[in-house]
Amino acid sequence: MIEPQVAKARSMRSDGPTRRWRIRPMGLRSRILLTFGLGSLALSLFLALATFNFTRSNLVDERTGSAIDQTYTNASRLAVDLRSNPTNIQTVLERLGADRPLVYFRGTWTGNDARFSSSVIPPSFLNAVLQNRQPTTMRIEVENELVLAVGVPIDSVDAAYFEFPSVDDVRSTLNSVNLALVLAAGITTLLGIVLGAIAASRAVRPLTAASQAAQAIAGGRLDTRLEETEDPDLAVLTSSFNDMASALQLRVERDTRFTSDVSHELRSPLMTLAASVEVMQARRDEMPERAQVALDLLVADVARFQGLVEDLLEISRFDAGGIRLNVDELLVGEFVRQAIAISSAPDTRILVAEIAEEMMIKGDRRRLARVVANLIDNGRAYGGGELEISVFVPDDEDPPSQIWITVEDHGPGVPQDERDLIFERFARGSIAGRRSGSEGAGLGLALVDEHIKLHRGRVWVEDRLDGLDGACFIIELPAERV
Amino acid sequence: MGQDVVVGTRILAVEDDERIRAAVKLALEDEGWTVDEAASGEEAAILFLRQPADVVLIDIMLPGIDGFELCRTIRRASDVPIVMVTARADTHDVVAGLEAGADDYLTKPFAPKELSARIRALLRRARPAHPAHPKLIFGDLEIIPDEGKVLRSGTELHLTKTEFRLLCELAQNPGRVFSREHLLDHVWGYGYFGDGRLVDVHIRRLRTKVESDSANPRHVVTVRGLGYRLQA
């Protein structure tokens, strides 16, 4: 029955309040890849086009030149023949032995191939040869065959001579060249993309290293540095990153040492205070009433002071990373009972599930006892009513791998938006004002959080599992069945 | 041993901070004990020779010869119970102090009530126990509880009072495995939250005395995950 509530509270906690939606800009890696891809595509297209044009004009020019030469030769021979034998043109043409000849002489067309008559010749071409008396060439397509039409005027006998040599083989050659060039362009583009991918990953690698280092530093390993590089472009990044890390480390260490030094210095006067107060307490009955009241105040605050200094010392140990756990195997039910017994409320009710009696955790018993004691102190200071502590396996997991220790009170509960905040140092939340404001140093829950993290567990607060008013602090620790 | 019968219990408090010393002295005197003060290790060593105490309280952080060195110096001359005061419980200091010969430790700042409880526990067990048998024999090892004597192959061994109590506890039920918790409770008077390292270091120290080869113990045997056992 408690399941849905737990699930709800958890999902709410994981929902960050600042979620921003926006179009993701293209990553560096993609940009490099795109640049290389497009660049190689453009370059290979340009090269292919240039090669194609060059090859084509070369081939065509060569063919055109020889065709024109041939046609001229034939035309001059025809001129001689026509003058001596102007009537029988057909015979003259056959004697010429030319390939697809066509003659215009005294208003009539004569050829020996029906496909190549005057009708296949475009009018402009015809005009240029017959009217303007200009030798002309033009590529035309006749019945799917590409031919070169060459026309030469023969002024001496007022005739014109045409030939239609085939250039179809040039076209198939050009087609092959074309195919080869397209393939080459494709391969080049692919190579460009591959190169781009390599370049991108090389370019991003130092960034990956830097981001990993930054994460390590954020995670507390302050001595993390980037490896020195000889690359002048990266050396700037590396050295400024390392400088920043050193500065940060120095500052954190100085702060930590300061906290630690202050706490150590405070311990000596505290020792004196604690011992003196005890001596006075032994003589409390001999004191006047007003002095007794003052002494009681003193005793209570010396104890509070002592707790605060101990918490500060412990916190500074966490910051310095100098915590060493004395790990023992603990039966969790027995452990929690013992921890309650030495806390400020040894009579706190505890409910241990049957299976939890056989569950074992690995932990530092004195530090974990502090955790339980701190949660009890917190519940007494800010909660209300009787505290209840339960130990059980969540979700009836089978086989069980976790144990929950819950501390529930009957107070006002913790508002949703303060549930993360109260585990921060000295952050007591707005409700602290409404509760008894003088109690609690605000380090207790921060220490609980740190200790539980060190034991690879989690701690959080939510509404009471049974739906009544009040807060429920939940510790989750890895555990196993004995 | 010389200090079995004392009119008032004498405590030597070694602490360089004058005010702490004065306040602790006041608190301990409230318990009815006589307190001698020393501000340095050198002073303490001289004072102890002139006027042996029943319990010595040593702050590890001392100018001049430090607390560890003072522990060793006193240990060479006496089996007096030593309580040391350390800065932290989770450093090597605790183990180093115990290995230097301390019987128990407290971390600063401690409540004087806690200190007197520790001192009482040490004094209680410093008196000879009343065992069922006058003489216990484990191979070459011979324990005479009434006289507080232990002999190996006929030669008397010099055990501190805590080591002797630990050995007697194990000897009470030969072959049985004693957990660290049980030993902490019965020898040091600690509950569930006692420091298991007290047992481990004292077992180690005991072995260097009762075993012919302490690296391969024959008598005081570790039972992995359970505790310790005494055998012939």
C-alpha cells in the first residue's frame, strides 16, 4: 500500500526544477565531419567536371580537326571532278569513296545514304554554308547516332559539299569517362568523410580529456591535472586548465585546513570547559538558585558546543578526504537497537522486520551510530511527538540486496522544495524558524548524508509512509542476507 | 607487584595545556583520586620513577618526547594501566599508541565522566581475578591466575595487567572462540560500540610474549570472521 507513495516521492525528487528546452546546436564533431564531407564533395565534383570537359573537348577537337581535313580534301577532289563531269554526280561521288557524302550542285542534292539528306541539316547550318559561303561544322544527332556535320562551300563550281562522319564512339568513351569520374568523386567524398571523422575525434580528444578531468575535480579528486602536451594550440588550454585546478585545490585545501585548525584549536578550551562544568555540576546543590539556573544553561550549551565542534571536525575530515572507515559486518536489526540505546532517546520505538534480523551490512559501527543518533536528534528537535524507527527490506525484494532504516516523526513534515536543501550544511530550512530555533547546529543532516554516501547508500526525506502528518527520513544501505 | 594495596588511587596526568590539566585534575579529584600533574614527557618520566601511579593519562601531542615515546618508557619499567588521549579515533595514532603500550584511549574533547569510567574499568581489572583453577596449562604455557603469573617453558613472562586479563579470559574456556565484542566487554568493559582495534593490538602484543614464533601463533589463534581462541 505504501508503494505508490514512495514511487511518487522519488520521481518528484528526481525532477529538476530548471529544465530548459532549446534546439541543440550542432556539436563540434559533427561540424568538422560536415565540413570535411562537403569540402571533399565540392572538390571532387569540381575536379570531375574539369576532367570531363577537358577530355571531351580534347577528343572532340581532335575528331573535328581530322574530319574537316578529310572533308576539304574530298571537296577539292570533287571540285575537279565536277568541272570535268558536271552531269553525272552520282558516279563522281562513288569515285570519291567518301563516307556519307552529300553534294549540293545547281539546285539539287545528291547523296548515297538516304539517312543523311539535306533535311537533317539544321537551316542555320545550311544557311552558313550556302548563303555565307563559310565552311562550318556542327554536332547533330541522326537516328540516335551522334555525327559531326561538316559543310564546305565549293566556290569554283558553285556547289557545296557535306560529310557526316560518326562521332558516336567519342560519346561512348565520354560516357565511360563520366562513370569513372562519378565513382571517383563518390570515393573521394567518402574518404573525405572518413578523414573528417578521424580529424574530428582527434580534435575532440583533448576536450574529452579536459571534461573528464573537470568531472574528476568536481568529484573531489582535486589533484587531477591534464597531461602536458607539445601541441602549441592545446598547450594554452592545458596550462590554463592546470593553473585553474591548482588554484582551486590550493583554495579548497586552505579552507579545509582552516576549518580543521579552528576546530582543533577549539577543542582545548572545550576540554577545560567540559571538565570545569562537571566539577561545578557536582556542587550544584550548594549553589544559590540563580547560579543553578546559570549553571544549567552553561552545561547544556557546553554540550551543544562540543557536539558542534565534533561535527565540524568530522565535516573537515570529509572535505580533506581523510575519512577511514573501520568496517565491520553488522547485523542491521541488532545494530540499530544498539545505536538507539546510546542515543539521546534510548526509549525510541523500533520495529525490525523479521527478515531484517538476518540482514548484514558492512559499515563503521560508530559512524553509523552517529547517523542514527543525528536523525533521532533531528526528529526530536524539529519533528514532534514520538519517533518511530523501522528496519525493513524495501519492496519485499527477493533476494534482498538493500535495507531501509526509516525514522518517522509526527511533526509538520518537510516541504517538497526543502527536501534536498536540509541535507546541506547549516541549511535548516524556513521551517527551522517555526520550530525551536535554537536547537541543532545544522550540520547533523549534512553529516548523515556524507556518512551514508561513504557507505554507498542514500538518504532522503519524504512524507510518512503511513499517510499521517510528519516526516520520514529513509536510509538505504546495501545489505545481504547472512 | 608493588601497587596492589593503595590508600588512595594515584593518577598521573600528562598534559601540556595548563588549563586542561587543572580542570581534569579537579574533576578526577572529585572521584576521590589523587592526581599528579606533568606538563611534559620528561617531567612525567622523572615523576613516575619517584612516585609510581596506579593509572597514567597521557596526551599523545606533547612537546619534547611525545606521548608514544613516554608510553614506551613507562612500559619498560611498569605494567601500570595507561590511557592515552588522541586527536582522532580513525588515524594511525590509535594503533601506534596501543602498540607503544597504552591499554585504552580517549579522543579529545572527552567528558571527564567518560575518563573516570575508563579509569575505573582499568583499576577493576588490574586486581587479580578469581579463577576456577589455580593453574592452567596450555602446552609449554603455564598460567597461574592467583599470582598473576605466566610462564613459558618455566620462564616467567612480563605481561601488562590488560594482557594478563585478556589471556585469562581466553583461558577460561579453552578451545572456545571468543568474539571481539565479547572480549571488549569482558576485558575493557566496553559495550557494542567499543573499538575492535583494542582487541587486535593487544592480541598482537600478547603473541609477541607468549608465542615462540609470533608470526605463526600456536596458542592464541585467529578464527577468521569470528574472533580468537586459546589452545595448547
